[in-house]
Amino acid sequence: MKNEVYTASANANIAFVKYWGKKSDNIPFNSSVSMTLGNNVSTITSVVFSDKLQHDQLFINGVPVDASKGGEKAGLLFDVLSQMRKLAGVKEHALIVSKNSFPASTGLASSASGAAAFAYAVNSALGLGLSSRSLSIIARKISGSGCRSVFGGFVLWHAGNRSEESYAEQIKNENHWPQLIDAIAIVTEAKKKVSSSEGHIQTIKTSKLYKHRIPFAEENASRAVELIHNKDLHNLSELIMRDSNNMHATMLDSWPPIHYITDSSWRIIDTIHEINDAEGKNIAAYTLDAGPNVHIITEKRYSKKVLNEVGNAVGDIKFIISRAGGSPRLLPDNMALIDEKLNIIK
Ligand code: PMV
């Protein structure tokens, strides 16, 4: 374990039923449901514990992260690292290097894959052997939506009332619905103005609509599980679109209002409605996280038509296309990210 580099990769996820609004320790007000995406939308994290290190060091996308100045998420990462090290009875400090395969802070839930890769890699490096459920609780503490990225395929996050009850579990694995894809329309790669951490709190404190969202989203989560089981694209699409709209309505109802949807996002949303109306059934859904990029959920057999029409409506637009992907995994030594920083421990 000591001086050995462990590298893990975890994939982002897209929520079909959203998590928005949280209590302490990132315990949500409602359960949520997501699809874990493929390896093309992932975070790779390398970890080494060594007695040659004087303190913990963390680099995210090449930038050193300072526990005291790096903001709330950075503080949480260092706290979780200390808790896991204590659990393992290890004294050595850690060098951790993490890299995303996609732009961060654009509502692509980069923090989710980051949190899951972090929990998985540290668990391996410390030889803790924690269960996936325990890792989902640990990832949740770093970034709520991260608990869902600890599993592949289709995932339900039970809201729970206490920390031990708020964990994710797999509903169906990544081979259940191979036709289903997420085409992410990259409207912008710019950093979002209001981070999700701030947004969760601002909405529960100030939105008058929020209390109505909780039972609606809870019901959506149970229904989404059923619709995923049945691979019911028509009804699941309506549920996904309504849930996304409902979450963004509570954001807009916050004070001051939080808004992530841009004119280009709206053009895509309207186009999806036009396509579904013309078909006489829902063949595609849109859903947006805390950012303007639009996730288009559809089946492969419809994707050419849907993406062509969206492209025609908004002009030159880039899509990242992904299907359901697997759970976090360890990568071979030659994929370690830490190499360039290894001289610190040599
Ligand atoms: O995990 P956070 O704190 O980044 O929150 C993400 C919340 C949404 O992406 C907007 C919705 C979700 O369930 O992923």
C-alpha cells in the first residue's frame, strides 16, 4: 500500500429526477434517479500514501488545491481523506492527482465523478475494502450527486433522514437499456455563476415553491424506477422533462433568482417539444443540471433525426454522446496521473 500508486476512474451521471436542496452532510430532501454515463465523461484520480510527504497534497486538473483557500468542496475532500485514513489506522500523508475528461463547472456534474473517483481510489490505496454502499455515503459527503456515480447503469439515491440512510443503489446495470443515450449539447464551456453548493442552500432558504417540489420529486423517483424497468421512453421522457423544469422553476423562484437556462438552451427545449409533437409520442427528453448545457435523452434509433433537428435550430453545436456506463474501476499502473508529481515522494 505505502508508496504504491492506485488509480481509479469514475463516470459522471445525469439525473432523470433531480437532487436540489440539501440538509447538513449533503442529505437531500428527496430521492433522485440517474443514469451513470460512459467512460468518455469521467474523472481519473491517482492516490499514493507516503511517509516522504510532509502534508496532504491535492491537484485537480493540474491546479494545486489548498484546504484552507480552496472553498467548501476542497475542505470536504481533505476532511473525508482524514476520516478514511483514521479508519484505516494509517499515518502517512497522501498525494492525490485528479483529472476530468470534460469541462468542469458547466453543469456536467464533474463534481460527481470526481467525488466517486476520489472515494474509490482512496479506499483502494488504504486497503479499506469498504462496500459500494459505504463508498456512496462517503462520496455523498463530498458532492451529493457523487453518491450516484459509485454505481454504474441506472441508480436510485434514497434521500434518508440520517447520514447512514442516505445512500445510492443500482436499479439496473449498464446493459439493461443499451439503446438509451445521452447527447449533451455543449451550449457553453464557461464556468457557472452560481455553484450548485450555493444554489442548493439559496433555494431552500428563499423559494416559496420549493416545499411543493419535495413530494413531486419523491413520487417522480419511484415512478422513474418503474419506467426504467419497463424501458418506457415515452413516459420516462415526460417525467424527465417535467422534473427538470420543476427544479429550474424552484431555482428561478429563489431570491435573488438563480437561472442557468440560456436562449440557446431554450431553443433546444422548444425543438424537443416540436419533435415529440410531430411524432405523436415522446422520442426524446431534455434535462439540465446547474448549467445551460442540455442533456438530450433519446434512443439510438432516433438520435440522428433528433440531433439533426436540434443542430438546425441552434446552428453549430457540439454534442458529447454517451450511453449508460459502468461503476468505478481501478486502472492499470501505466494510466497513473501521478507520474509527473512522483519526484515529491522519491
Ligand atoms: O452534487 P451537487 O452538489 O453538484 O448538486 C448537483 C445537483 C444537480 O446536478 C443540479 C442535480 C442532480 O441531481 O445531479
